[in-house]
Amino acid sequence: MIVAKSRRVREFNMRRDPPPAGVLAAALLGPTGNLRAPAAVINDTLVVGFTPELYNRVCS
């Protein structure tokens, strides 16, 4: 799982080292409590948020 927020990009490995629920919720949810947009599954990776560099890397 990869989460982009502003210019900061965080990667979470949900199989090897899943983060605590609070950390995951803070990364995935916006101020209204909804899933941040855009959210897409690319290959086997959930990508939340947007930076051009991130999508270039994930889609290549």
C-alpha cells in the first residue's frame, strides 16, 4: 500500500509489517473521515493520494 499526502509518500507492507490501525486510518482517511481520493488498485498495490512521480513509478 502506498499513500501520498502532499509531497510525502509512505509505503506500508501489510503482509510483513502491518501498521497499527490508528496509523493506517490517519494515512488513508481525509478530514471528513472518508477515504482520501484518488484511490486505485494498480497491480496488487493500493495507491491512495496523488503525486505525478508516484503514479509514474507505480504505472511503469
